[in-house]
Amino acid sequence: MDLLQVNNLIWMLPLICVFAFLIIALFSKYIPTQGAVISIASIGIAFLIFIFVLIDFVNGGLLSIHSSFTWIDLGEWEISWGLLIDRISIVMIGLITFVAFLVQIYSVGYMKGDSRFGWYFAVHSLFAAAMLLLVLSDNLLLLYFAWELVGLGSYLLIGFWYEKKSASEAAKKAFVTTRIGDVGLLIGIIILFKASGTFDISSIIHVAQEGGISNEVIFWSSLLIFLGAMGKSAQFPLHVWLPDAMEGPTPVSALIHAATMVAAGIYLVGRMFPLFELGPGILVIISIVGIVTFILAGAIALVMTDIKRVLAYSTISHLGLMMLSLGSFGVPAAFFHLVLHGFSKALLFLGAGSVMHGMHDQTEVELMGGLRKKMPITSMTFLIGSLSLAGIVPLSGFFSKDEILISIWEYNPWFFPITLFGVFLSSLYMIRLYCLIFLSSARSDYAEKAHESPRIMTYPLIILSVLALFSGLLAFPSPISGWEGFAAFIDDHHKFHMIPWLTVVSILVAFSGALLGWMIYGTRTIEINAISKPFKFLYQVVSRKFLFDETYSWIATKIVFTFARWLTVFDRVIVNDTGIDGLGNSTKKSADRLKYFQSGYLYNYSLVMVVGLFLMAIIWWVVE
């Protein structure tokens, strides 16, 4: 495929999804299946384009393909819209299009009969277009535009069932929380533009590496950009929006939490990593935020009883692990885990949707149990996803987890023991979740009457389970295809390698967590109350999610809203009534009184003149 064709294909990736959105949004009532086929076809074509481009990169050794046009020309400054395909963006395109394609197929069965079936698929196309534009943008201005469009898409998808108060509140919470990070991102972009004179990412990095930007500016701009990444990727302390996002349809959870919105923050840090390297202390801050998020969310996932919220906190935890990897110079490892986690987490969320479909939308794991025989396909695929996410060898999650541990050991060894504890938690809460749902006996009538989901929902589960089993092989080179391994594909300076003792420790930690989970929740040989009783206070704190929601609610109601009310009074009484309306009213009243001097009659004016002369004469006589 020649370069001109590839340049055209770049622009087709987001545009084809935009066209699908417009067609479905405007004409869904007149289209068979209300446009679902159009949405699925558009993302399917985008995935095929990814395949063609990937083959060119693997076989042709291409490093990047760039296509842009001038948007605004101000003489000294030129602002352009441009798209860039390189190794990182190819990985993101593949993950986004593939997972979105399977999620949309699954959604045909899950959303069947919904009154806004067509609008659901229209928003899916809009969201996919925004994510593709984000990962392809070659400049920060276009990236920010796509970044906000992703926020809009997530708001519409999370609040899809807006007639439910919990769904509408969750959509607003996600929108407002991520806006906090977005403000930081915007300020960081403006600082970099002022320092470098351009929005182009590669140019900014080049200027910084050549010493054209001071260390102080690099530090503050990098920190603010990272704040934007924290919001989108639900990092501590901006993580509170993501669990509530479960109020949207379950396929939306699979899409947002596996491959799209939450991946944006990881992608942004990876894209701007050469700049972050130059910022003094930035990578340390990223590592600290990552490790805190990894442990904190993993602990909460261990005590949640809602199937989707367990997976939501698991997502937050693993996003923290990816951030820790980025802070430890493990960019290839972080992106490898992003991909493999995307496959496993999409599988688990769609599996959760299948369980809910078979149990009439019940989400509490305490009402489940014994579903292994009633839902064999869902059970087997869910087990594969759980073991992969737990990092059990030889499933795919083991390989990416091992790569991250190597990066941490080599660059941040003081975080290594804490990371191992987080790996133990991941294995424990995933086995706990599987045992509570599928093993033992049914604990409710819903579980007794559960049934397997239709094929259109189970086929995507089977495909994703195969990937969760074997996609770890992407870490190894393949002499047949020219593939040199995932790490080498991302960065030529990185090669897949293993440290034997570290691998053994990693395997033992993951198996220990799985074994403990099996003994507590599977065979019941260990009584959970005997373990939790000495830690009753800690359990209550963790089960209340470390009081983050209560704290933020108190800050909002007691401080923000109180300040807003005082500000409203000041604005209305001082600024509006006195400063603006007061001046206007005084002018109006003065005019009302002065208008009587303008009667239009000559004798009135003559009388005034005579009286005036008479008064002047008296004054002159008195003064003299």
C-alpha cells in the first residue's frame, strides 16, 4: 500500500464513525435495525484499516505516517489539524476498534427492545470517532478537542438511561470530576504553547530537549497535563467517578473501562513521556499516584458486593499499575498491559452483562451462586478472564504483569514490595468474584432461574477468552512474520526479557492470592469472619471506600455550595443591583426629573432666562 493511500486511510478512521453517527442520529427511524448495522460496519471497517496499516508497519519497517493541513495561518503562528500514525497510535487504534466492534455486536442482544436502541448505537459511533481522533492527533489543540468530545460521549453513554436518577447523577459526576483534570490539561497546553510557540507535540518535545523550555516550565506544564490524565484514567484522588459509571448499560462499561476513555490518560502520558522525562520529579509523582491508586482500589475491590463495581475498582487498580509502570520508564510494559488488560476486562464486563441478562439485571453477588452449570459458556470465559487478570501463568495477563514488575525492580525498587502486595490483592479479589458468582449453590430465586445468554452475546465472550489465553504470546518475537515482540514494536531499545527469580516470585504471589481466595470463597475451608474480625474497623473503612464520596460530598455542600451562595448574593446585590442596575436606575431617575425642563414652549424658556438673569443680578449685588 503506497503512502498516499495510507494518508487517506488515516482520515477515514475517525470520519467513517462520524458519518455513521450522523446517519443513525438523523435517520435511525427509517433504517432497518435502527442503524445498528451501520454502526457495527463502520467500526468494523476501521478495524480492517488498522489491519492494513499494521501489516505495512510490521513488514515495511515504517516508523510513522503524518498527514496534516493548515487550519489557521497568522503569519508568525500557524495552527494545523494533523493526524499521526506511529507505533503507539497503532496499538491504541487496534485496541479501540477491536473491542468496540465486539461490544457493539454484543449490544445487539443486550439492548434488544430498548426504546432508544438507535440512539445508543449512534452515540457509540460518536464515542469511537472521538477516541480515534484523540489517539491520532499530532498536536495538543486537536487532542484537547477530541479529549472533550470523549467526555461528551461518555456523559451520553453513562447517562443513557437518564430517566433513572442514579444514571443521570453518575453521568454528571463523571463529567464534573473529569473536568477538574481537563482544566489542568488546558492550562498545561497553554503554558507549553507560550513557551514553544507551537501546539505540535513532536515540535514541543524537540524544543524542550534542545533546552528551549526551562525546567520550571516543563515541570508545571507536565504536572498539569498529568492532572488531565489522572481525571480520564481515574487516578487517585480523581477516581470516584468511575465506579458510579456502572449505572450505564453494561456494554458501555466494557467499552469505557476496557479500551477507550480510561485508556486516554495512559496514552497521553505515554505520548508526552519524552517531555515528562525532562521534568524534575515528574516521574516520581506519577509513580506515587500510580502505586497509591493500585493498592487503594484493589483493597476496595476486595469488599465490594456489586459485580460491576468489583470490576470497576479492579480497572482503577490496574490503571494505577500502568501509571506506576510509566513512572518507572516502562512505557512498552504499560502499553502491553493496557492491551492485555483491555481484552481481559472487556471479557469480564461482557461476562458480567451476560450474568445480569440471565438473572434479570441483578448485580449483587450475594444473590448469585451456582451459575457454573446454568451458564457454562459464561462461566468458562469468565474464569479465563479472571485468571488472566490475576496474573496466573501462562495466561496473557501474566506476561504483561511480569514486564511491569521488571521495570519497577530496575527503576523504582523501593516500590517493588508494595507492588507485589497489589498483585496478591488482584489475584485474591478476582478469584473471590468468580467463586461467589459461579460456585457453591444458588442463593436466590434469580440464581435458580438463571439461563445462558443468546449466541450473539456469547460469541464475543469466546473470542475475547481466546485472546485472554494466548495474546501474551505477543511479547515474544516471531521470525516468520517479522514481528520482534511487543516491547520492540513500541520502542526499538526495549526487548522482552525475564528475570528468573523475579518471575518465580511473581508466580508464587499470584498463586498465593488465588489459593487463599479459593480456600475462603470456593471450598470454605477458611472462615472469612475469623480473618475479618480482628480488622473490623479497617473493613468498615474500606467498605465505605475510604470515605472519599462522603468527604467530597461534604466539601461540595459545606464549602463549595456555601461559597457559591455568598458569591451569588454578592453578584446580585453588589455587582448587578448596585453596580449595574443602580447606575442605570439613577440615570433613568435623573432623566425623569430633568425632562420637565424641556417643555418645547418658548415662553417657558424665556421665563427661565429672565429668572436666571434676575438671580444673577441679585448675586452680583450681594457680592459687591
